[in-house]
Amino acid sequence: MEGFADFWATYSTLIFTVGIHALLAFSIWLTLACGLLSLANAAFMGIGAYTAALLTLQLNWPFPVVLAAGSMAPAVVALAIGVPTLRLSGVYLCMATLAFGEVSRVVILNLDITGGPEGLNGIPLTTQWWHIALILALVGYGLARLRRSRVGRAFEAIKEDEVAARLMGIDVDRHKLFAFTLGAVIAGLAGALNAHYTFFISPREYGFENAVDILTMTVLGGISSLIGPLLGATILTLLPELLRFLHSYRLAVNGVILVLVVLFLPTGLWDGRRIRAWFERRGGGR
Amino acid sequence: MLEQQLLNGLTLGSVYALFALGFTLIFGVLAVINLSHGAVFMVGSYAALFVVTHFAAPLWLGLIAAMLVSGFIGLGVDVLILKPLRARNAPHLIPMIATIGVTIILTNAIQGLFGVEVQRFPEEVLPAADFVVGEVHVRALEIGIVAIAFLLMALLFFALKKTQLGRALRAIAESPKTAALLGIDVEGLFHLTSFAAAALGGVAGVLIGLDFNAITPFMGQPILLKGVAVIVLGGMGDIRGALIGGLFLGFAEVFSKGYISSQIGDAVAFGLLFLILLIRPSGLFGRVLERKG
Amino acid sequence: MNILRKFLVILAGASLSCAACAADIKIGVAEALTGGAAQYGIPNRNGFQLAADEINAKGGVNGNRLQLVVEDEQGKKEEAINVFKKLIFQDKVLIIFGPTLSNSMFAAGPVANAAKTVAFGTSNTANGITDIGPYIFRNSVMESDVLPITIATAVKHYRIKKVAVIYGNDDAFTKSGYDVFKKVLEEQKIPVTTTETYVKGDVDFKAQLTKIKGGNPDAVVCSCLAEEAANIMLQARGLGIKVPFVGGNGFNSPKLFEISKLAGEGTFVGSPWANNNPAPANQHFVAAYKQKFGSEPNQFAAQAYDALNIAAAALQTLKLSGNLEADRQALRDALPRVSINGATGPFKFRPAAGKDGKPAGFDAEQKPFIYIVQGGKFTLYAGK
């Protein structure tokens, strides 16, 4: 038992981080499922984290309320910028979200209430493992149901061909806004949870590089099913830990993996169809 | 003070334009946002530094080294990564993601090879002259950068408009399939463009590393983000756009910092980017992204 | 059976006698060895390494060798937490040095504090670090101890009436330095013509400097890291700004002059360390560092070197029982009593005031030296 206690003491934060990254990967998955490439989720995470941390530090509100506020604040912002930006397509949308992310980071950096570059410290340790596990399970379940629902099918149609979807009578704009905003909610929630087990947050954690990290995890795992983001988040969070011996080169490994996956496994590591086909071939070949 | 700030805007803008030229060229011909352009920019700087410090070579040799090293990396990225993705007709966000991977690899490899300490070119290679005209101060290197930016833009623009090669490239930019039907060696020109654009990036890296007296593995990142703003402002794929967009951004940043507040300086580029995307996504000179087959 | 029993006896005897013989003292080092913060983390690590090697060469502390367990925290807060946890719970170190950035200490310090293990920062200068708890120590002198003296000295020397200020507003170190500068300038009643900012990675300061020039200050106060400081000085001179600079802690690096050459003449800097401080302890450190690492040390290396020696001095007074918790507590209790004469000069600890009456850790109690740059070198300022 002491072995487990030691293991948990050493690695609990790492495991929490896997959970948070999985939530973030889900949030990007959602937007990608609708054909949107958004780099804004790191900024939404930041907005959620700061909202939650400030409420805890200044007003001492109970944790569930703080979490709720942390997920609603980015939603409000997402709605506000979503309406004008979601008209843009593909690459332009991607860059608009990138721009939004950078502007938010600079705003947070320059406000006094957010502590500026010194960030907020002394955030109490309130997140427990079961918070993350429960929320992850609920979000995963919710997204799985969403996928199979009419909304999910509409997303699929929009992703395939937006023009055709519109002709079919799908309210494309409303659906895109929904995906975008819900993604912001999940990202904000992840941020709020993260703030309450790392004691400290600063604007630097919610910038372009972080948005790229989340995107990488999701692309790596594959977006054809919800297992992909989970897998991608787990691998890319744990891998650097295992590769400590490579020193500076261990981050290069992430880059290599990304390139290899894009080239050879375009549907990501976990693609239900490809795996089934592989099994069938093995079975049939006998 | 106004004249000095105008000059400051001009020089900063030329720096951005120099970077954006290669960036926009790749977009125009290959229709790919090559996010590894910042990394090849940085590698070019290191290549020149290596040659100048280890072989006591003059600066122009360093520039050639930068062009070659960056160029071949750009070529490699095209042959090994972009070409298979083209063959597979991948949606254009996928190559962008792959080039992000290339950036991660290059940045960390250089970190491992050269360390994170800021390096600089030895003093002997720095052009030293300073000029003072009235109240305005300017360095010879800055004049050089402005001149090179304008010159390169003019050369590229002329080449694209008047030469056979340029016409072929413009045909590809319109529609690669049609160009192929016309007998143009599309793949070959893709490779050439990747090489040339990356080489341009490498040269920009050397000049900027000289001007700002600082070379680090991370120097490509901030300028890449500014580069995105520039090419959208100026119109993606347009050479004049790269120069005009770069100058516009340079002036906008300098004047916001000089006359409003230096705190918002960083946000200016992205605020502008956001606005332009909402109002006129094709930028000043650009055409819309959709390409006919 | 006879042979087996003999064997067991010998084995038992050997292990018993080994309990009395030298056991390695495990010391954790969590620094940023990769990423943007590595330029501070690596000199930190080097400083620890140098000190530990010197101590071990002399036979260790009370006959016990110091064993450094070094981990890379990448300058990221989650990594800092992970590394701290690994060092505390898996490697079971007695004390942790680091992390590199103040931000990382805010994240990981509470972990060490809760585990009743000392976290000793050597490069954390932000406000509030030692408020984290009674197990947090640092020997990095706070700007609020240094800057008032620097400004007062510069003002007197140059007869300064008004200044312009420039600082990096996206880095906790330079921003908190600015906060101190601002307070000091107000207290000493020196008007500020304009306050300009830049962000890390910025290399072009001409817009801000042109504005500064327009305000005609008598000096330019910079809260900047050495890299940007050097470029700011160069560009300022290039624009025709002739007035002197007054720098914060970040100026204190040999790099400053490598880059800016004579552009920095007449700059005032206050710091506990400069490489040509003639004190023998410092000269020994500088020479040893150059020999071992082949480059000039900087302030970070010096503070790390001293920090390890401080911890060693505390360990010297202890008899380690082998019980991890007891030993960690004993070390924590012994540290505040230590005073040494290190590369950064005479040093002792000072208890931190603490926030809302909560128990806090220990800061550095060190007098800064004021240096003026002459001939491209830091020279101890003689005038009073």
C-alpha cells in the first residue's frame, strides 16, 4: 500500500494533467467535428481559469459555483466573437481565432486585476481526482450522445460540405455557433479545474503554443471517435515524462510524431474503421 | 520626433516585409500556410552564424550559407511532407499542421545543438556606420534592410509578371491542374518555389539577426505570428501585399507604441488581423482562397 | 547450513557497518534545462554542481557525499510540480533547490511546503514567494532591498531631476522590478517623464526610445533582463540618447557588455554580485567556474553556488538520523541560523513578514553593492 501512496504522491499531478488535456482535446474535437479549426480554445481555457481563480481568491465562493462561472465566462465571449467570425471559412477562421487568442492574452497581461505577468498565486488546492474524473466522464458521455443525435449528424454534414448542408435545410450558422460555444465551455471548465490544483496561473499558459499543443493531441489521436482525443492527450502528456533522458530533444519527438501521424496515419492513431478493417483482413486472410 | 518615428516604422515594417515575402510566395503558389517558415528563418540565421564564427568567413558567405541551408530544408519539407499530402489531396489544414510539427522539430534540434543562450554575430561582420540627418538617426544596416526589402519585392514582382517562369508560377497559382495540362512541370516548380521561399526566409533571418543583435532558437516564433498578420493584411499570395502589409504593420505598431501606449503594441498586430478578417478577409491585394482545382 | 549462516552473519555485519559508514546526502535540483528559461536554469545548475563537487572533493559534509539529483522542469509550472513531487516522494531528497522562475515556485512551492521539505529558490525574486510557507527559502536578493540604494546613488552622482522608465511588462521579474522602481521614484520624489514597456522577445525598441528621447530625461531607468537591456542601450545610443542608464537586477550579467560594449558607460547597477568584486571568495568562485565550465559565470551561477554552500553549512551542524521526515525538518530548522561569506559576499537569512500573519519562509539579508560601468566593466562605486 505504501507503494501506491508513494506513486500517487509523485504522479497525481501528472495524472490530473492528463485529465485536463483530455478535456481540452474534447473541446477541440467538438469544433473539428463541425469542420471548424479553432485556435481559440487555449484563450477560452485562460478566461475560465482567471474567472474561477479570481472568484475564489477575492470572493471565496464555493467550488461548484466557481467552476460553473469558469465555464460560463468563456461561453459569453465565444458567443460574442463567434457571430462575426464564424462566417469565415477554413484558414481565415483559423487565423481569426489565433488573433483573438493573442489579443486576449495581451488583455489579461495588462489588466491589474489579473495580476498582469505575475499572474495569480496562492490559489487553494480544491480540485480532487474525482472532480476531474467525473467531469471527464460526463463530457465524454455527453459528446458521445451528441454525436449520434440529430445535432451530431448535422455537424457531420456541415463538415463534409457546408453548402450542401445549407441546401438541405440545416441552420449552419446556429450549429457552428453551438459547437464553438460548447467547446469554449469545456475549455473554460478545464482551465478552472487546472487553476485549482496548480496554485498559480499566468497569461503565458494560454497562448499560441498551448493552442497548438491541444490541436496536436487531438490530431494525433484522431477525430473519428472520442477515443482519439483521449488517446492523444494521454500519449502526448506522458511521453515527455518517459523520455526525460533525451533532454532538449524530447520535445522534438512530439514534432516528429505529429509529422509522422499526419503523413502516415491521417485519420489519427485511433480510427475505428481502419482498426476494424485491419482485424477483418487478419481474420479473412487466414 | 515624428520623422524619427516614421523612419522607425519604415525599418520595422521592412523587417516584417522581408519575412513575409517568402511566406506569401509559398502560399501563393502552393496554397499552403507553411508555419515552418519561422523555423527556417531561424535556422538560416544559425547557419550564417556558424559559417562566420567557425570558418572566419565574411558576411556574404554567411548569407549564402543561410540561403542554401534554409532552402534545402524548405525543399526537404516539400518533397518529404507536402508532396505526399498533395498526392493524397489532403484538405489544406493538414499540411499546415504538418509544418507545425516541422517547426517543433527544428526549434528543439537547434536548441539541442546550439543551446538556448542568445548568440550574436561577431562584431567584425556588423556594418558599423551610423547616419544622422538633423534629429533623425539611422543605422547603415537598417537602410540596407529597407533597400533589400524593396529590391526583393521589385525583383520578385517583375519576375512573376514578365518572365516565363513567373507566368508558369502564376498559372499554377490559378489552377495547378490546368497548368499541368498546359505542360508546365508543376511538381518541379513547387519544389523550386519551396526552395526559393525558404532561402528568402533564411536571408531574412540573417539580416534580422544582425539588426537586432540576437539569435535564439525561439526567434522565429514571434515573427511568424506577425508574418501571418502581414500576409492576411496584404493579401495572401501577393508579393506587393507582403511589402505593403509589412510596412502597414510596422507603422501601426510604431505609432501605437509611440503615441498611444507601448503596452498595447503587441496587440496591435493581432487586433488589426482580427479586424481585417472581419471586414475584408482577402486583404489589400489578395484574392479569395478558393482555388479552382 | 553452516556456510549459509556464516554468509548471513557476514552480510548482516556488512550492512550494519555500512549504516555507520558514509551515506550519500541526496539533494534535489529542479531547474529549467530546456526552453526559454534555460538561460537562467543552466547557470543555476552549474553553480550547484561546482559547489557540490568542491565539497565532495574535500570529503563531503561530515564525511557524507553530496549527491545532486537534477531534473529539468522546463520553465513550466506543471513540470515544476511534477519534478518536485518526483524529487520529494520518489527520490526522497532532503532539500530541493529551484525552480528557476518565480512563477514555477508559486506553483511548486506549496507542494514542497505541504510535504515539509525545504524549497530553496536562488533565482526567484517576485514578491510573495516566501509567503508561500515556512519551508520556502531564497537567497536571491529582492529588488526592494537593492533599488532604493541604486536610485539614490545615481541621483546624487548625476544630479538627476527627472527620469524616463522602460520595462518588460510580460515577465514577472521585470514587472515586479518596475513596481519597486515606481515606488522608489515616488518616495524619492523624482518625476517620471514617460513610462514605456516592451514584451519579451521584442528586439525593436526604437518607437519607445524615440518617445523617451522626446521627454528629455536625465537618465533612463530600466527594469530589464540583460539581453533586452543591452539592445535597449545600443538602440538608445543609436538614436542619439546620451543620458545614463540605471538598471535593476537583470543588468547584472557579463553578457551586458559583450553586447552593448561602450553603450553602457556610466550605467548604475545595484547587485549583490559582480564578477570583478575582488573579495577572495568571489575570485575563487569565478576562477573555478571558468575552469570547470569554460565560460564566465553570471549572477545566477553565483547565487546557486552560495546557496549550496549555505545548505552544506547547515548540514554540517546536523547529525542525520536516517529518518527522512526528521532530517528534512532538522535541515529546515538549521538553515535560518546559517551565515556565510560567499561569492555574493556576506550572507544571512531574514524571516519574511508573511501575509495575514501566516507563517512564512526566509529571504536574503544582503547588502547590495552599487556598481558603475566604466570601460565596459562593472566598477565598485566609490563615491558616497
